[in-house]
Amino acid sequence: MDNPISSPDFSDFSDKDKKDLQSFIQNEQQKAKFQANVHNLTDLCWTKCITGKISGATVDRSENSCLENCVNRFIDSQKTIVRQLDVMGGRA
Amino acid sequence: MDNLGNMLNLGSNSTKEERKQALMSTIAQESNIENARILIEKINEKCFEKCIPKPGGSLSSGETICLTNCMQKYMQAWNAVSKAYINRIRSDPGGN
């Protein structure tokens, strides 16, 4: 095993091929980032909103609106903190 | 880690277009696997916490039912959060 990572030959790829791949990968990265955010938000909001015993397989209406609020208030909080940091930075 | 050529399942005589498509589908597949892996990890963590408050000598039938329900419920919650997040991004594109 002298060369564990031998990559296939892409030397015949044109600029267009490379550009296609680049934008495909950028798109995938954006998707992955979005999904990571959703995983993080679901984790947080599950803890906040699904507080009772699990009695069925569905999210009920009040839990659903709690989840929605949770996402929106989390983003509001984030924006408030960033804004506040900006103000503090301006003062320092 | 497998070698990339094997992973892409490419013979030496595959066309350029085949190699391009193979590369893209491998990337998409890896990304889907990673997404599913994180989801399963989270479900396991959250539902263990909810359904197995005091681990006994074996999983009871009640605990097993709870796990099944919890799993489905977590996926629904994931979808609800995803929807809310998309709506927020759409209505508020500049702000995060």
C-alpha cells in the first residue's frame, strides 16, 4: 500500500467541467451547513418544547407552535447578541 | 478510507462525463449519509434521555414503544424546525 489515496485522472476536465463541479460542491456545502443548523436547532428546541412524556408519535399543535417560536426567537437572540457586540466593539 | 478511484467505481476506460457524474453522486451520497448519521445520533441521545430514565436489566416493552414513538416524533420535529427555518430565511434574507 504505497499510495493509499490514488485519485482518478481528471486532467482532461475542461474549465466548464471544473466550474460545474465547483458550483455543485458549493451547493452541497450550503446544503450541509443548512442541515447542520437544523440539527442544532432541533436539538435545542426539542429540549425546550417537548417537555412531557412521549405519549404518541406525533408533534401536537402546541408543541409545533413552540418549535416555530423557538426557531424564530433563537435567530432573534443571535441577531441581538451580534448587534450588542457591535455596539460594545464600537465603544472599546 | 477506500481509494477514490474505487469509491467512484470507475474503470480506466470511463468517459469524462461518467467520471464527472460519478464524482457528483459520490459527494451527494456522502453528504446524505452524514446527515442521516447525525440525525440517528441525535435521536438516540434525545430518546434515550426521554424513554429510559432509569436503565433496568433489559428494555421493557413500554420503553421500546416510547423509543418508537419518540423516534417518529423527533423526525417530525426536525421537519417542523426545518420548515420554520426556511420561512425565516426567506422572509428575512439579509438578517442571517
